[in-house]
Amino acid sequence: MNKEQKIMRTLFLQFFGSPQKTAFSVVLLTIVLMGALFRTYHFSEWLHFETDQVDDYFAVAPAVEEGLGKLPVVGPKAAGTDLRLGSLFYIFEFISAQIFGNTPAGHAGATLFFSLLSLPLFYVSARLFFTRIFSLFVLAIFASSPFLILYARFSWNPNSLPFFLLLLIFTLIKGTGTVAPKQQLWWFGGVAVTLAVTMQLHVSALLVAPVVVGTFLLWKRPHLFARTWGGIFLVMGVLFLPTILHEVVTGGQMVTALTDKIDVPSEKNNTKLPVKIVQNFRYHAGNYFLILTGHDAINAGRPDGSSLGLTCRSCKAEAPYRLAGYVFFVLSLFLLGVFLTKEKNEVKKRFLVLLLLWFVFSFLFFFSIMMSGKYLYPRFFLLVGPLPIFFFGLLLQCIDPEKNRMRFVFACVLTAMVMGMSLQIVRTLFVEAEQVAVSETSVVGKEDIFPETGRITLKQQEQVVDFIAARTEGKNEPVYLKSESEYEPSLWLLLEKRNIHFFGPTLSTDPLFEQGQYFFVFRSASSLTKEMKWYAEKFSVVEEIPFGALTVRILTPKPEWVTGKKQDRQEVFQKKVEALAIPRWEMIVKYFN
């Protein structure tokens, strides 16, 4: 090797390290880019944009259009109650809309951003316990998880929980291992920011996250300097300031709503305690397996009572996957206990304790939901998104592939099998998303990752709205539209963006007018016997136009049902009315002035 070659080799090693390190970095970057591609591929066209997203859009849009005074001081509603979370989710969506545009995809940019950041964050969090190779393996699972990919691809307040859970774990471990005052202040400032955000993303996180953090600090008992305490209280106070001011103005409205939401299990449910315990185990095992592999072996078919869904006649197809989920879940908890008792490294011990605490308190929280008679939807498990994948890492650690080559090959094969299941489902979901615009029977999300049995993409809705806009252009007649409850709000929002205004809640209300454009938009595969029977009495179907999984029926009212010439008065869509009633900063300013 001549002198010039030696110089070039030295420069290469300085910039890139050894060839082995370079190869590792290339693989790491490839996995991160793969995860990013899955989360961004046709992001705008295949966006999930339905009733909850419309609520959030109408809540934030006035601030984008008219200024900060219209920014909400509270966040989204907790389902089925008057409780509203903190406003940080709406602030994120507001910033996203300012950067990417006041469009459905623009509002979803923040969720996508946090999801992309979660990829490198997952790796550095895994490195707190696992070796580089193991961290790479679990990152590959995290990057290709269909569950995490789907929830990264649209805007919804709980969708960023996996990122903030990872950040909370990372900052807590770093903070409790720091004794230098300045570094401690920064790390615990990060803990305070992350905890405040996490608590404002979903009611489950509001109740579970502070308990996990508090219990961990009681166990670890770090010596916190006065400036660190001051920084924590300052950060928490600032980030909860909108909620605090709202409570002052309304006399504790949200505190009352929160206490009302906390259900006390009835005696009827207490008598079914053994059944509820089995069900909670079943749903945890199934949804942990769903996050890990993308295969929904629990929610598909939903076994009754205390059945594990292994021996019934209708369970044959899912039984192997359910059994695998149960084995993985039990084995993971067993290994977590084993590693906890044997681990001597302080950082790794803190990592394992945090996993245990997050699992225990989330398990108890979900059990309380089941005891109150409610159902556990897969989306609830966003609260524990990274945990099943860390548990899979414990399984790899148990194999100890560094002992010999055969063990390493087995670990690689096991990881490839799990990743292969995930990639197959990701491919299926993407094919369905593409086909939904052309196939009348195609739907997206059959695995029940979403509560609905099918899902329509934003592109599909845009096609329908473009057709309606073209059909009604220049006619100067009110537009009336009836659709399924999931899609009707989003269709009206998109119509309003094309200056087609709302004149009534649905087609089903009297009176009917001679001058009007009437549209009936339902999924092509829907059974509409009941709906069409009612509409056939008052309307004639002029034309049916299929748009893949959606079909537009153009209607005209029968003469005997027409009671007026033309409706002149516009109305305000109910979703918009509700959004405009959300307390905003201008209300707070007015109160204190």
C-alpha cells in the first residue's frame, strides 16, 4: 500500500469508521428509510379522514385562517363524555397546518413527523439495554409494524403516543443517571415536557403516565437539585397553562368531567371478575401480538366470555395465531421478571423497571375499563405501542445468539418470520388502499385495527366531491347529501372547500324542494335495503355512478313529496357548530380584561 492509499484509508476511517461499522450504519439507515417509506407512501391520497378528523379540523382551522385568538385552549373530547384533554394536540395540528397547508393532509403532518422521529428514537432507546445487533433487529420490527404504520398515516390525538412513550423512557433513564446540575436540569426538563404532552394526547395516558413516572421516581429516589424542581414545575405549568386558565374561567369544568368519567364497577360486573381477568389477558395477548406481527388473532371473531378462542369450531383458522400470541405474551412477562432479578447494570435495570411499570399500570387501567363494561379497541394499545417489540427483544436476548453461530441464525430466522408477517400485511393494506378507487368490493383495514369494518381513502372522497361539484356547477341550486356517518362530515367539509354550502342536516328531513341537487353516497358493498326502502318512497333514482368502493346515487324528489320551490336559507353543518363552541384564547383574554 503506497503513501496516497494509506492517506485515503486513514481519511475513510476517520469519516466512516471501519468497514464493519460502515456496513452496520448502512443497514441501520436502510431500516429507518424503509420505515419512513411505509409511513409516507401515498400519504395524502390514502389518508384516513373521517368524522373524528373533521372534528379536529374544524377546531383548528379558525386559528389558521383568522389568527391565534381562535386557537383552542382545550383539546379533543374523550369518547362519550364532556371531558376534553389539554390543547397541545391542537397546537401541534395548528403548527402543522401553518407549515403544510390548511388541508386534511396538512393537518396530519404533525402526526407523521412524530412517527418519523420515533424510528431513530426507538433505536437509541433500545440501545439502553440491547446490543447494536439486537437493537437493529427490534428496530426492523418496529419500522415494519402494520399497527404502528397505519396509525402514523393520519391525524388523531392518540397516534403520537408511541413516540412520546419512547421519549419519556429515554429522558427518565438519562435524567436519573445524571448528577451534574446543568445536565440534570436539561434531562428532567425533557421529562416534564414529554410527560405534559403525553398526558394531553389521550385519557389513558392522562391517567397512566404520571403514575408510571411517579412510581419510577419513588423507586429510584434521585437527588434533584432545587433548580431541577423549579424547572419541572415551570415547564409543567406553562404547558398546562391553557387548561388551568380554562378551569379558572369555567369553574373547574374539566375536573368535574374527569371525575364523572371515572366509573365505579357495578356489582353485576364484580360478579364476573374471573371472566374479566381472562378477557383482559386475552385482549392484551392478542393486541401485543397484533402490534408485533400485524396479525389480528383476537379481535377477528372475538371469542365470547372467558373462552381463549382455541377449541371452538369457528376458531380453527385463528387458533394457531392466538396460541402463538398467548405463548409470546406469557413468555415475555416471564423473561422480563428473569432479567429484572439478574440484571446488575444500573441503566439496563432502570430500562427494565420502566417496561414493567408501564405494563403493570396500563394492564390495570385496561382492566378497569373492562370492569366498567366497555370494550377494548386495538387503538387503546397505542399507549403501550413499543412494549411488545421490546418484549420481543428480550426473547432474542434469551436466545443469546452471541454464544454460537446456530443461535445467531435462529435469532435471524425468528426476526425474519415476524417481519415477514408484518410486511405481507403492509403489502395487503397498501394494495387495498390502491384498489379502493376502482373495486366495488374493496375496503381497507379488514384486520379491525380500526373499529370500522372498512375504510375509504381521502382520494376516494375527493373523487366523489369533484363529481358532485362538476355536476352542480352553474346550476345555482342547493345541494343535499346523505352518506354513512363516518364519511358524511368529511364529504361536507370537502364540499365547503369548493364553495358548495350546507342547506340541511340530511336528505331525510322535510320539506323537500323542487330546485335542489340530491345525492346519496354509500359504500358500494353496503346493504342498503332499509335505507333505499325509505328513500324509494320519496325519491326516484336518476343515475348510479360507481367510484370504486363508493357509489353515488343521484336522486330527484317525487312530485307528491315536494313542498317548496327552493330553499334560500343556508345552515351551518353541525360538526362546525360544535367546533365553533370550543373555548378559545379570545375567550380567556376577554375574561381577564
